[in-house]
Amino acid sequence: MRIESIAVDVIRYESQLARDSAGHAHAGQPSEAHIAMLSVTAEDGTQGHAFAPPELIRSYVVEQYFKKAAIGKPVHAREQIWQDLWLRQRGSGAQLTDRAMAILDQALWDLAGRQLNVPVYQLLGGARDKVKAYASTMCGDEMKGGLSTPEEYAQFAEKLVARGYKGIKLHTWMPPVSFAPSVEMDIRACEAVREAVGPNIALMLDGYHWYNRTDALKIGRALSRLDFAWFEEPMVEDSMESYRWLTQRVDVPVIGPESIAGKYHSRASWVQHNACDILRAGVANGGGITPCLKVAHLAEAFGMDCEIHGNGAANLAVVGAITNCQWYERGLLHPYLDYDKPPAYLNAIADEMDANGNVHMPEGPGLGESINFDYIKNNTLEHY
């Protein structure tokens, strides 16, 4: 059976997320937002779906790359299609991004699961049916009652622990916040949260991404004293040598890389050069489920954990398929947002959490997203 068609629906819905001038998400007033749903259809009519920002999968990306790589190929030829896309990416300039490749790969995995009536996490290996979730906060802001002070981070952390979380990751302040970046404020926030939640809650820090070595070292030594579980992306990740330098000088585990290109190839270099203690990969920024799983198995071969970056059904499926990942990242969270309320195009969120802080793997076919197709039909702005 072969792939017959690929299409995109751009959908409107209401969102409380706002973006600052640097692109960081914050709580905001309800406003219209847009999301794109990519649909891959097999000859028997079975479909697989994946959601993404519309700018990632414009019509020319679908026509010039997705369709040329996938139409007419066997439904389950995901590796072949991914490798074809990767070769096409080399000559695409900035048109075909890793994040765009990831959307097609997710839809193909969802198609396989829906066609076989099996959850994707089981197709990938089915290592477990639940995982601990850590609460991943939004970046700091200047909103009263939000995440504007170390004390507010501490108050929010107490609420997160009461909700059931056994781990919390702080994203601290970044420009355009007026006082950011600030080594002192980052350390104060970490100290306040540790004091608020006590010694038995795992804490992580994802700091400002452009600190220099000496600033990162100062924060890293503070995190070591506070017994943090890891230190994430304090410096530009293009400089692997800077991370190797930091890893040798702090006790807190250094995790990475999160955002650099190169997929599993660049992450293999980080392992080889001892630039991190915990490897980092994600479906969206790593090119898809297919290459993300390769990174996890690479880490396993070297006796390393591989923590999966980001939330969502696709990342959850990878977490459910591997054993060398301790956490699922749930967020981004903020005092003014209700994470558990699904967007209008979904009937429910894919990563519901129980009172003990565990997220259970979706048991529905495919990626397990419960899609509100009636809403999508009535709120589609563009189809191609």
C-alpha cells in the first residue's frame, strides 16, 4: 500500500500565548492564533496527522519537498522517505528546515499507528506505559503575580508540587525583560525554589542561552551547591568546546545539545568529546521521531541518559519507547495559564498527568491525539 496524497489545513483557534520580540512564549490575553494540520493519506483512505506552526509547512514546502519525497512510496517506508528528505535538504537553502522534516515524519508515524490500530510508542519499542513528568516553566517575565521575581518562582513551585510534580525546570529571564540577563537573579530564583520545595524535588535550570563561560561557571557552581539535576543551555551551543570546558568544572550534570543542527551526527560529536553528561534530543528540532530515536539509542550505547526536549504527543511517544530517559517535559507552564485545557482543535490533551506526577502513554492508535475534526472543518482558513 502506498501514500496517495498530502494536504494541509490552516486552522484558527483562540490562544492565551503571546510572543515577545525575541520569540519567547508568555501568558497573554486571549487572541486568535493559527495552527496547521498536515494530513498524509494512504490508498485505503487511512490518514496520519501532525500539527505545526503554519510558517513551517508553507505550500511550497509541501509541493517541492514533502510530495516529491513521499507520494507513491510505501506507507511504512519512513526511513526511506526521511533519508530522501535529508538529501533534498542539502540543496534547499533555508526552505526545508529540521522542524519541517519533523512534521512529515510525525504524520507518517501517526499514519502507521492508525492503520495498524497500535499506539506509536509501542511501534517504537513500548518500553513503558507511564513516565514521571517535570513541570517546565515559561521564561521569566515582568508581570505581577507571574514569574517576575524569585519569590514568585518559589510560590509557583509550591503549587506545582501540590499538583503532583516531582520535578521542576526553571526557564529564567531573557531579553527583552529589562534586567535580563542576570546571573544574580538566576541564582536567587534557583535558591528560592529549592528552599520552597525542599530537597526531594528534582530541579533543573534552562538559563539564558548566551552567557559567557565565567557567568555559566558561576551559575553552575551554585546549582551544584543546590543539588540541581541538570544545567541546560547556558551558552551558545555552536561552541561545543565551551560545554566541554564547563562539564569539566561543575558537579551539576550538564545537558545538551538542545538546539544545534546536525541531528544525530552533531550529538554523536558531543558524546565523543565529552561535552555533556546527559544527551538532549527532541522530535521538533531534531528532524522527527525517526532521528530522535537514533539519538536516544546512541546515548544508550555510551551509558548515557537522553532527555527528550519538549512536550507533545510525538515526544511522549519517544519517551515511552526508551529506557534511558528519566522524565517527560510538561509545559510550558505559567501561573496565569491552564495547561490542562486543550486547544479547540483537540478534544483532550495527549499528556494528562495523574495526582502522583505521572503521564500515562496514550493508548489510542497512532500518536494518540484526539482531534476535533468537526472544529477543524468549521474553522479552516486555508487548504492546500
